[in-house]
Amino acid sequence: MFYDTKLEILDAEFIPIRSVMADVQPYRKSFSFEDGYILETTYRAFCPLVESLLQSNCYVQIGKDVFIILDMKGWSDYVELYLYRCKPDFALEVEE
């Protein structure tokens, strides 16, 4: 694997927790939910096992893009993440 892409692991409030290098590849897989929603992953990432990734509510940022981790498979010495790209303004908050 080529760990050539920097992933920023974000918590539920989009605060960076940790950076990790990963092998990111284009990938297509659909996830269907019972209320009719279908989300299609666009990338998968392979990275070393990191405790921060095992949190239930975390996001990944690659460059300016924010991704939700739809699925995660742990292997002996790495983890495989299935990523869904969020809308560009997903993590922006409007302060009034």
C-alpha cells in the first residue's frame, strides 16, 4: 500500500483529532437504509490502526473535502474505511 495521502481525523464537532497517512483509492459501493436513502461511497482508504478512528462519530478530511465514514473494516495491522463525500458546506456553521 502507498500511504501517500494525509487524512485529518475530525471529531463530531469537526475539530481535528489526529493526522494519519493513508492509501486512498476511488471506490463505488452503495449503502441502503430502510427509509429509502441510498448513499454511495466514492472512496476507500487504507490506513494504520488508529484508536481515534474507532470512535463512533468521526469524520475524515482530505484537503478541503469532508467525508463521513460509512463503514470500517479492521484487519490485522490496518483499517479499511468506506468514505462518503459530504456537501462542500457541510461542516460550516453560521454564526449570528
